[in-house]
Amino acid sequence: MRHLALCMATALVFATGAAASSADMSVTSSSYAAGARGVRLTVVLRYEIQCGYPGAAPVVLTLPGRIPTKVRTATVLVDGKPTRSVTVHGHELTIAMPPRPAIMCDSITMGRLTLVLTAGAGVANPAAAGSYSVHASKGSLRFAARLAIR
């Protein structure tokens, strides 16, 4: 009986630790119509952030629809400000993060990073209706969400 109680307590500690470091993602679109062009996509990543700074690693965002071969930095917003750089490779956008602040505190909490691809980015929805995966990575973190196209 004591062995069972010890195993359950250990499992609870591991489950609590995993929940504390969980990361998740949401994606919304200005249009869910199949083939819609010039859609505004908002992607929110939730993960552990130090003092509101999202970290230096870029976000690699994989989208199911059409992406132009070049996207202007002014059309991709990182927490409301234009990104410093964005590159496109097929269906992937690599989005640079802002520079690290000169002074950084020691508080690490669950935070959110909001990425907006404005209509000017030229992103289009997939041509066919369906449920599509949107993926993001930031350093060692991996995120996924579904985008329903009608």
C-alpha cells in the first residue's frame, strides 16, 4: 500500500511539472472561405516567457495556404510591432523576434506571443474546404492548431 501511495505521489509531481511547462497555440483568420486571398491571420503562442520578452529564437510558422515568395516586414506584427525580418521558404515563414531588452528581470511566467500577418502579407486560405494544421516552432518548443476552412 505504501508503495502504491509513493508511486501516485511521484506521478502527481511529474504531471504537475508537465502542466506548468505546457505550451499551446491558437489561430484565427479574418476569413474562413476557401481560396480567400489577403486574409489576416492572428497566431497566439502561449509558453513560459521571461519578463514579457518572447526570447531571441525566431518563430517558424507553417501555413497550409498560399504564401507569396516575399513578405514585407511591415505586414508581419510581433506583439503589435513590425518584425525585424521575415523569410519565406515554401509554406514556412521565419519571423524574427525583437531585440532583447537592455535590462531583464528574473520573472518567468506563462505569457503569450501574438503574431499577426496582416492582409498586406498576401496570405491566402487553402483552395479547398477542410480542417488544416498550422504549426509553429520557437527554439525547442513545438506548437500546433487547426484552421477550419469552409
